[in-house]
Amino acid sequence: MKQYDVIVIGGGASGLMAAYTAAKNHNSVLLLERNESLGKKLLITGGGRCNLTNNKPIDKLIEYIPGNGRFLYSSFHQFSPTEIMQFFIDENVKLKEEDHGRIFPVSNKSQTILHTFEQGFQRYNVTIQTNTRATHFIHDETTIQAIQTNNGTYYGKHFILTTGGASFPQTGSSGDGYTLAKQVGHTITTLYPSEVPFTSKEDFIKHGTLQGLSMQNIELSMLNKKGKVVKKQTHDILFTHFGISGPAALRLSSHYYDQVKKDKDNIITLSLNALPTYTKQSIKEELYKRKKDAPSKEIKTHLKSFLQERYVEFLLTNIQIDPKTPINQLNEPQMDAIATSITNFKFTVSGTLPLEQGFVTKGGISIKEVDPKTMKSKLINNLSFAGEVLDLSGYTGGYNLTIAFSTGFVAANNL
């Protein structure tokens, strides 16, 4: 009966890092993956380019991991974005930084990152078993002896669970890890889709009025029932046939279900400020200046210097102003309405796409039952966790892969 020093269950980003690190630390390692190949979800991250981390200081990084970000302080101090980047540089992967601190391989190919791990597995003699789905732990009250799979039983001294969440099940992350964790007494918090587009029943969405329109560097805010801003994001958005997507919307969606619980209503109001660098008053002042300088020019023409024509026409029609109206024919209430619609266009969302279509799963193994310094289970002596199987989720922009790589390293480095 062969016994491995470490068995890693799940060949996604966190599992790849955990297996590599454990093997480099002179452990015999078995990596189990239910798919026919490793890193299926990794390959589609960052639009297939692999946004592998974000070059922000740790305190700032935590702000982009809503909910349980503080749990990661120790992990990030052990294996920070700087060290993640250095890890790949040491493996001869050339990196580049893009907007908002996002780090990509110069090759613009996720395959570059996966290949780096596969080369390491050859170098450090990692045993890989694909098409192997873990089903049961063989265990007593304190210790796991083996893992049962569809391909047999594997014995190990230490087990690292890195099976991912329940989003994008076609990549293999269908929630198997939650079942395994529950078998040994761990609590699974409620699962929600995160980093997922909003759905809306607004007429302008139903009719596709703005479908396909993307807007850059806008401010999108989530309001509570009293109309108070509870969360906001400044980034890009995309109007779709079912609602609204893009980074600002995806990030706000991480808070949608929390707000639904507070408001006891799934209808949530969002406010869109198309020009967050302006105030309502400064927009009005600019309009009055233009009214004086070019009085006969159409209001649509004036606004096109600020905003996309399609959005201008939509806003003006929405407040019942003919886009072809000369600016000198607009009265004070109309000027005020224009400035308000630009800085505070309110509309409702009624849900999100389902968990299966979310980029990230919010919820998972309760972090109260995990040691943040080691990623070890507080219930089972020889079990550790890493990645999205835990109740940890970040915004888009390299934050979730940062969580995966950091916790994968820490889990394997603290056996």
C-alpha cells in the first residue's frame, strides 16, 4: 500500500500551487483532478490571458476582497502579490502590468501559467491522476487516512482540499469539496453567485435600448430601501439583453444578496453616474456656459462631447427632452434634470445570473474552522484547505487568483 506525504484534491489554481510547493519541499505528492486535464478554470481566467495577481499593497488588496478579506492577512504576508510575481519570474515567465494593477504574462496566454506548473511537476516528481473524482474520506474523529475515488483509494499523511467552488461547473468546480468537508464535520456557509451580471426587468433592458453599450470609468452605486448608498464601484459597465455586466456591475453583485437579506426585497436600486469626475453643479455650470457660447446648437451635440451619443439620446428621451432641442430653448428645470440624469440615473435590478454562471462562488467552508496562519482545519489534524472552496471571494482584477495562489502556498508550506 503506497502512502503519499501529501494528497492534493483539485487541480485548479490553488491546487496547482499547493502541489508544486509541497513537492518542492521534498514531499511525495499526489494531485487528484476530476477533469481529463489540469487547470480548466485557470485557462479561462482573464479572458484566457490569466490575470494572475494584482500589484497592490496588502492593506489595499484586502479592500478588494469583500466580506472575509481580513482572514487573508497572514497568507498575504507569507506569500504576497510581489512574491507571486517573483515565483513566476523565477520560472522564466515574463510578466506585465496593465490598468488597475492587473498582472498578466507577456504571452497573454493562460497556458503559459499552466505549463509552468506542469514543468514543475515533472521536475519534482508529482504524481497526477486525472479523470479521478474524490467521493469520500476514510477517517476517524481526528484524522484522515485515505480518500476514496472512482479510480480507487489513495492513502496519505496530509490532505489539502482545493476543489474550488460551485461556479462554472463545466470546469469541474461543481461543489464536490463542500460534500467532502461536511463528511469530516466542517460547516458550509450559504452559497451565492459572486462576480456575476445583474438581471433587470426595466423596460429599457427588455427592449434592448442600450444593449451592447459599454461605458468606461463610470460610478455605479447600490442603494438601500431608504435611498442611501451602501456600496459603490468606479469602473466599466456593459448593458446586455438581460441586464448589466462589466467590472463595476460584477463587483457590486458581490453585495447584492447581502442587501436583499437586509432589505427583505430582491428589487435593488442602482444609481449610475456617467461622469464621476464632475458634480451635478459643475455639469450645470458647463451647460450654461455652452448655452451662452453656442445657443443654437442642439443639446445632444453639446452632450456628445461628454458622453456617447447613444447614451445621450437615451437619457434625454427618458426625461422627455427632444435631443434636437437647441440648448437656448431649455429652461432651468430641464437643465437640472439633465445634470441629475447624468450623475444619478436610477434603475432597478431584480437578481443575478445563477451560481453556475458566476465567475466566483461566495460562501463555502467556514473560515471560523480554519487556521488563517496555516490553512489547517481546526477539526481534523491532517487536513488543510486553499482557494475558492473556502468562504473567500474577491472582485475581478486578479484578486481571486491571488487568494488561490497565496492560500495554496501557505497550505503546503505549513503541513
